[in-house]
Amino acid sequence: MANPQDSLSREHGGIPWKHVIGYILSIVLTALALWVTFETGFSTRTILIIIFIFAFLQAALQLLMFMHMTESSEKNNTLTGKTQTGNILFAAFIAIVIVAGSVWVMGAGHAKHDHHKMEMDHDMKMDGDMKMDHGDHK
Amino acid sequence: MKWDEFFVTGDPLIYGADVSIGLTVIGILFYLTYFKKWQWLWREWLTTVDHKKLGIMYIASAVLMLFRGGVDALLMRVQLATPDSKFLDAQHYNEIFTTHGTIMIIFMAMPFLIGLINVVIPLQIGARDVAFPYLNAVSFWTFFIGAMLFNISFVIGGSPSAGWTSYMPLAGNELSPGPGQNYYLLGLQIAGIGTLLTGINFLVTILKMRAPGMTLFKMPMFTWSALITMIIIVFAFPILTVALALMTFDRLFGAHFFTLQGAGMDMLWANLFWLWGHPEVYIVVLPAFGMFSEIISTFSRKVLFGYKAMVWAMVIIAGYSFLVWVHHFFTMGQGELVNSVFSITTMIIGIPTGIKIFNWLFTMYKGKISFTTPMLWSLGFIVNFVIGGVTGVMLAMAAADYQYHNTYFLVAHFHYVLIAGTVFSCFAGLIFWYPKMFGYKLNEAIGKWVFWVFNIGFNVCFIPQFILGLDGMPRRVYTYSAASGWGGLNMLSTVGGFLMGIAFLILAYNFYYSFRYSERENTGDSWGLGRTLEWATTSAVPPHYNFAVTPTVTAMDPLIQMKRDKQDVKPKIEDIKKIHMPDNSGVPFFMASFFFVAGFGLVFEWYWMGIVGLIGVFITLIIRSFDKNEGYYVSEEEIKETERLTV
Amino acid sequence: MAHAEVHDHNTPLEYQSETGRLNILGFWVFLGAEIALFSTLFATYLVLMYRTADGPTPHELFELKGVLIETFLLLTSSFTCGIAIHEMRRRNRKGLFIWMIITLALGAGFLGYEIYEFVTYVHEGAALGTSAFWSGFFVIVGTHGLHVTMGIAWITLILIQVARRGLTPQTSAKVFISSLYWHFLDVVWIFIFTAVYLTGMVLHNG
């Protein structure tokens, strides 16, 4: 766990390297995401997986290098840093449940067939049993 | 808009209510003016940031809302008592079941629990107040204003009538025109702000403000349950905030999230609603478990059995409660894979709760039990809650749920969970900590009458509903034919409902009777069996700074340890030091009032008014930001005088 | 309230008061709630992804150049905001002001582009009420934009307080908290960039 005292003494004077490195990495990750999306010709699914991994990496960069997430407010007591980190990790878990859960549940079974043009369904590939349900069209 | 569209007209029941509301308001204004209480009201209550007073206001509001929600329930029961009844029409019945559900969950159960948490938790962890006392006042006032906004729908503009779940497209503009549904959206939105702030506040309070020596695994069980509840609040309430906002956009600004036109998806509302709604179930039941744990342990004179198992069971629920939401709409048709997965997760979540039942039973085993009223409610809880739990597992089976779904079987199930869990715990906790709030106990003999009448009424009301549900009676129907054969059981259920109503009246009488005649307590440990720090105060009702000297904790159940060590709770005179306390503030009250203006404007789509209200809210935020709010010090002399310490 | 003040010169100012420490932790918890809030908006957007009804598709309207400029502006502002806090920890009030004002300027530039983008879409026939997809788009991107607007106003108010009262444990805790908020807005934007724009373009390219 980083201590505010350490980070302070390390960055006393001089150039805040931590921030500079974080910034450069963010730019690089953004550029890479663009490249993967438009230049590689990977399948839709692969592109989505890769760019979301990049997004999570970049979020982690911000949290660790810019936001001092693991820093504790009291000397010799890492509880605050641990709480902050745990809080964000739990939030990430909830975020994945909400997003992936909703997309999965709303894209499955009858839900995906309701009264709208859904010609792009095949690309979603979110749900393995899609093809089974195609007989249910009303 | 004409005045007769603005006010709800035409129904004698509502005129009656108008008159009684008017008389009550006049009565209160007269009382405050005649006895010159305005200043007292402002100084002691409207501007307070004291967690104990805010807690009392939460509980008082919740009891009021219990009355309103209860009257709704009885009106429904009167309508359903006989077949083809003409007592209420369909629209009126729809409005009443909508307001009954919404009020009971959002404006009764949650504030009741949050009120008890407010009163007890800072004392229980040996703190002077919460981490953010000002924010705590904001929480209360936004909740209160949200509740008031929702409640006036009934005389101004018309009540919402799309059910407390407000499924789309029923809740959309086409099928629910007018301001009713907007009241639901805005009232819940404003109250939700308060709840979220409470979540943040108590999470930080419990993590950072505990007395020295109270490690996480020495925390009382009620504190643990509150901590887990707050985590769930922090992560679940934003989902509701968004869902409500999206529906507001649909209704007010022509967006197409859940509409049938514009390729909107009505089922997405159900999905988002229950993504919040299921964690919400744990928000209202975990604090109940915490309170029962305290009460059972206290009156069995035994340490809680399986403390660690209980803690871990709750920690798991914090995350797991977010993984079962689909069981609320198995019949919506998301296919057998999704349903199977959520069927299994739902059955598994019964396990941590089952563990707790055994913990309570083993805590009582070989204990020397005192059958006080809080203990009676706790015992009643165990028996009745098991019925709710077992029927819950039945409903968890997706295939079988197609039979139970939207029948009275479901209605009976969740009333067994919510009444036997939440309401019983509110009564138990209120009676248990009543001397902490007011300095005297509620009368035990009258309290036992309340318990028995309520319990018998409760079972007479809801057992028949299980059978009616299995017979196929759907929920939310305003009447049924004589040929259905449901008349007898419905009449029985109504009789049970009225018994619960009578029990509530006896409870109200008990408030009055005990205020007049109960013996005043003169120690902090009113029941004589206290185990935790809230009973280790020097007086029955703790002073505003709670503890003259912050206690040091060496063991779980710190007061029991102090009693063993023959240690006096009275502080030593040389330990007294000045105490820093936060200032009172009227800003939260005004902020909430501006929220009311904004909310009311948006309900009627008077956007100028909504904008005025929101500008007011921002002004109060800026005033607060520039305020130095340094607080003040309570002097040593004042503390010594309060604690009756002489040199 | 426990009022143990830390008087260690190495401890950053914002952690020196009990209130500052509590407020910072409380704000982290609030950010957790914000994550849940934005997740719900992302879920909504992704579920409604193909529901463009008779309106335009994102493929027809999304323009990479504008999005990249917005991304670059916000990313850089997050960096300069970090430098501002670095300067604050060196007790350099002037540095804090310079870097914070650069941050706000970049934020305002971002907002300008976003408003321009919205206006263009509306002209091209995609508004809040066009279809479920565009409702989802405008509300998620708009909510973020609203956050940025509030962030600019809030940080300005705090800078006024710093100018008046100097760098105290109270004001520096406020600056630190507002910086957390600003960085967080960049985190959200990373996901908007990925889930709204890139995903929208990838899936509708099909």
C-alpha cells in the first residue's frame, strides 16, 4: 500500500513522473483501441473483448496513477487505502453484473424477438442458445 | 389547468380525507402557536444535526406512513371482503394498491429501519455522532419531502395507479395520463437522494468512527447488519435513480426508453427496476436480522451463537443479492437458460438466511430467557419468517413459478417476509430502544396485547391468501365473482387485516399511556441486561455528545465485559475534556423545500417552477460550500454539570 | 467528534484534518455509487443498441474526428488536474491555480465540442425522441456532459475559496476531492469512448 508520505517525498520537486507515464500510457491505449477497431479486421467479438480490456486497463491507470486510490490518510494504517480499493473493485463487480447481466437477460428468449426489426441479432452473439429460439417467431 | 382538475374531486372518501388533513394541519398550527412552540420546533428539530433526534423524526414519519399505508390496506380488504363489491371502483382500487406498496416499502420500512439505525448505531460504536452530521440532516429532509410530495398526490392531481413496480407500458403517458405517475417518479427520486446519502454516511461512520479497541470482529451484530445494508444501498440506489430518470424522460420529454413506439423496450424497465428491487429486499431485511440478533442475545443472557458465521453470511449477501433479480419476472420469457440460472442462484441465496435461523435458535438454547415484548416479537419473527422463507424457495423454482406468479400466493409470501421480518423487527427495535430515545419504557402489558392481536391478525389475514393464490386468485384485481368461491377466505383475510389495524391502535394508545404513566428510567441500562455500548451511557437518554469520555472496547459485548470487571460507566472527573460538536443548520430544511418546489413543478410539467426549485437547490449547495462550518466546543464545566460530577 | 489533528509536515494538507480524511473516504464511496449509476446507463445503451426504429443509425452519424478531439481534451485535462494536485502537495498555490485553470479550460473545450456534436446530430435528424437508441445515446453522453459542467462550476467555486482563505487543511481537502471527481469523469469517458462510440461503430458496421 502506498503511503502519502512516500509519494510526497518521491515527487518532491522535479517532474511528476508518475503522472507523465500515466498520461503517455493512456494516449497509447486509446490509440491501440482505435487501431484494433478500425485496422485489424478481427471478428466483431474479438474487437469488443480487446477494446474493453484496454478500457479497464486505462481506468486502472487513472485510479492508480492519478487518483492515489491506494493511498491511506493515516500513517501506519492502510485501512483507508484498502477500503478505497475494495470499494472500487466491488463497484467494478456490480458494473459488470449490471451491464453484462442486462444485455444477457434482455437479449435472450422472447425478449429479443419483440416486435422490432432485429436483423443484426446475429452479430450480438451474446447468447449461445439464440438459434434454438428462432422457431418461436410469431 | 382548472382547479377541479388540480384537486382530486368527486369521491366522498377523499373529501373526508381532505377535511381530516385540513383539521390536523390547523390543529398542529394552533398547538405550536398557542404554546409558543415555534422557536422550539426550529431550534430543537428542524435545524438539528443530532443523529438521535433525526432518528426519532425518521421513526415518527415512518409510523405516520404506516398508518397511511395501513388505511390503504384496510380499504382494499373491505373492497375484497365480499364478491362483486361496489365499495371502490377499479381506478380507485388501482391507486390504493399502488400507494400502499410504494409507501410501505419506500416511506415506511426503510425510514423506520434507517431511523433505528440513526438512533442506535453511533451509540453502539461509541461515537459522538455520524461522520457527516450535516449530510444526515439532508438525508432526513429529502426523504421527508419526497414522502410528502408522494402523499399529496392523493388530494392534488391524483394518485399513481400503475402498481408500486410501475411496469411499462402501463405506467407510460398513454395508459397513465396525468400527474399521478409523475408523483411516483419525482417522490421516489427525491427520497432516493436521501437514502443514498445515508448509505455513504453510515458506511464511513461505521468504518472510521468506532471507539478505540472495537475491531471489525468486535462490532455488535446490528452494526454489522447496518454496514452491509449501507453497502447495498450505495450500489443499488443509483440503479433506481437512473431507472426513474429514464421513465421521467419518457413521460416528460418524449424519450423512448420503455415506450412501445420508437423501438423502446418495456421489459427493460422491469429489468432495471428489479436490479434495484432485489437488493432493496435485503436493504429492508438485513437490519431486521441485526436487531433480532441483539434482542435475542440480550434476553437470552447469552452471547450470540455463531457470530462469525452470521457475519460472513451477510458479507456474502452484500454481493450475492445483486445476482438474483430475474426471479421477479420468470414469466417474461427470457428463455429456459436464463431462468434456470436465476432459479439456482435464488435457491442458493436461501442458505445464508437459513444459517441465521439456526444461530438464533442456538443462542436461545439453554439460555435464561426473559419474555419481554421485544423478545416476543423476535420469537414471532422466527416462526412466521420461516413460512415466508419456505414459500420463497417454492417461488424460486422457475417452472413452478408460472403457476404462482401474480397470484395471491405471491402476495402472501412477500407479506410473510416483509411483515414478519421488517415490521416485526421495527416494533421489536422500537420497544427495545424506546427508553434510549425517551427515557421510559413502553408499557409491557399493553405491549403484549399488541403483539398477540397483531400476530393472530397477521396469520388470519395471510394464511387464507396462500390458499386463494393456489386457487388461482390473481393479485391486483379489484373484485371477483361469487361463482369463483373465493368469498369466504377473502372475508376471513379481511377480519385478520382489521385485527392488525386494532393492534396498531392499541400500540398508538400505548405511546400515550406510557408517556403519561411509565416509570422514568434513571440509568443508561434500562433493561438491566444490556450488552453493547448504547446501554453504557450515564443517563437513560444520552446527552447530545453521547459519551462524556469515549469508551475503550476490550471485548465483544463491551458492557458485559465492563460489568464483569465491575467497571463503572460514570466517567472520572479528570478524564473530562472539552468536546467538539457540529453546528446546527437550517440549510438542509431549505434545500429539501426547494426540492419540493422543483419536484412539484415537474409533476405538473410546469418547467419554470422546476427550474426555480433546482436553482434554489444549487444556491443552498453553494451556501454550504462557502460556510466554514467549524462547529463548536462543549466546555468541561457544561459536561461536568450534565454528568453531575462534582469536584 | 474525534478531533485528532495530524501535525506531521510530510502529511499532505488534505489529510491533516479529521473532516478532510472523512470527506475524502466518503467521496470515494460516492464514486462507487457513481459507477453503479453510469453502469445502468451503459446497460441501457447497450440493450437498446439496435433499436434505431426509423431514425438514423449511429454508423451514419458518428464521426470519429470529433470524438477523438473530445477524448484528447478530457484525457489531457485529467493529466493537468493530476499535476495541479502534485503542485498543491508541494504547497505551491500558484502552480495549483495555473494547472487547475488549464484543466478547466480543457474541460470547457470538451464541453464545447460535445455541444457542437449534439447540435449536429439534431440537425441530421437524431434527437432524444427519435428512437430508443438515440434516447440512450443522448442520456448517457448528456449525463456525462452534465457532470463535466457541474465539475467546472464546482472547481471554480473551490478555487475562489482557496484564493480567499489560502491552502488550509479544509480547502486543500476540497481541492483534492474535486480532483478525484475530475479524474473520475475521465474514467467514465474512457468507457463512453469504448462502449458508446467504438462499440456502436463496430456493431453497426456488422
